Amino acid sequence: MPAHRKTAAAHELSGAAAKNPQRFTNRKGEPKPLAPIGPGPKHLTPIERAIWKEITAVAPPGTLGSSDRIILEIVCKLTCAFRTGLLTRASEIAQLMNGLGRLGLSPADRAKLNVEPAPSSKPSASDPFDFLT
């Protein structure tokens, strides 16, 4: 089965866009989410909303946006069914794993991301003028 097409942002996070920039020139106009993912929809059950919060808390920074809300809703419902024992067939579990992978939440998909660490607020001991930047 062929791999799913990654977004330009996923290629930037993985470092592929920097390594081979001409490969991604036709993706300059790729749409980006207009807003962050936000809170879970009100029609989700309390357990599904808790799963929404859990997933958004553990997702790699910068990977979830407002355009991912529907797939995250599906993943929350499937995760709830899995945790309550209602999701038992291999095909159903494969759907859950597929959704998690599309959101960058499986180990293999997370390993493809190359997220820059947050800058430290403490000045470096090796550079006395580090506080000026």
C-alpha cells in the first residue's frame, strides 16, 4: 500500500524540504490551518473530550490545526471505543492506527518529524553576550 502524501509542513519538520528544496517548489501554495486546533466539540461525550485534551497535549508542537478537527474527532471516538472494549476487530484498530498516524501520533510518524527545541531562557555559559540576542 502506498504511503500517504505528507504536507509541506511535515516535510519541513522532518528536514526533507531543507535537504532537497527543489522537490517541493510546486507546494508553495499549499493551504495551512488558519487557527490552532482549539477545544473539543460540545457534542463529544465527556470521555471523548478528555481524550481530545490528551491527544492535543501530547501531539508534537505545530502539527495540529483547525483543519484537523474532524479527523481528531474520529480518532477520539475510535480511542474511546478501543478503551471501553467496543473496538475489537483488527480492521477497526487499523482505522484507529491510521488516524493516529495521519496526526503524527504513531512512533513511526513521530520519528519522521524534526522539531526544533524551544530556545532556552537562561544565558549560555560559553557566550557572555548571549543575553543580547
